[in-house]
Amino acid sequence: MGLVVSDGHVEPVIGIQSNHPLNDTTVYDDDVVVHLTDGGVNTVHRVISTLACDWAGMGKKADCGQFSYGVSNPWGFGWAAKGFAQDPKPYVAASLKVDPWLREPDTRSGEQPAALKGTLTAAGLIPRTTYTIYRWDSVKEAFTYSDQYKKATFTAASDTYVYTDDKSFQSDGATYYRVVEM
């Protein structure tokens, strides 16, 4: 997942669309960034060449042409998380569905955090292979593979497995899941 920080807020980048192979590292003017907005629930598609804005000076709104927002120059930046360097253990791809998904409390404005429920879907499994799902609720605990962090062990019947966690986690916290082959 990538993130773009612009004008003091974070917008998660959830995809790239291109007319070129995605293993081609060239950024083309017609490539499209698919992202969410800060606090929004709608998917936004923006052609990369329309993202740049001209910085207008301290305290002034950047000139983004016909768009109301973009990535400011020189102060906009972005990054991508590709994995965790401290975890050399092999794992399988997994996605997390969070409920409720439509809105979570704005704790920066004083709202109280809410309990969230997670449904994890592991993909790319090898049928008849045994896997374990681990969960950690802090950065300090993360990727400590001991029995206290095991949530479930299963033998894959197909290439995907869905696990609904019976324990919630707070919207203002950090929770990590990992699915590893036994």
C-alpha cells in the first residue's frame, strides 16, 4: 500500500492503472493513481500528469490548475510499504476487511476510538498445507512468533481461507496479522 501526504493529510494509494506492463518502472503521463481521500469513502482515479501543483508560498494555496488538490511541489511527498525488514519469516498474502468500514472516529478531533472487527482473507495457499494465523496488537510485539500470538491454525482446502477474528481491536491502535506455513 502506498500513501501520499499532501496539504497535511494522508491519502492511501490503493492501485496503479497503466497501459504498460506493471513491471515497467517508467512512470508514463497517462498512468492513473487510484486512491482514497482523507476521511472519504469514494475511490478517486487521477492521471499522474495531473497531480503536480505549484507551490505558491507559505500560507498560500498551491496552484493545482483545474483540480482542487494535488501533490504540492516542493512539500508533497509519498511512500510505499513493501514489507517489514525485521521479519524474515516467509508468509502468504492476506487482506483485512474492517467492520465498520464506512466511518471510524476522528480521534484527532476528540472523538473516542471505536472497537473494530477484522475478517482476514489469506490467498495463494497450497491445498492440504497447514498454516497458522498470528496477531499482534503493538509494534513491540509484532512478528514475535510464540504461541500467545497464535489466533488459528488450519489446513487449506483451497487457495484461499477466510478467518473472522472473534476479538476486536481499537481504531486508534496498531494491529498486525500474518499467515505463515507451518
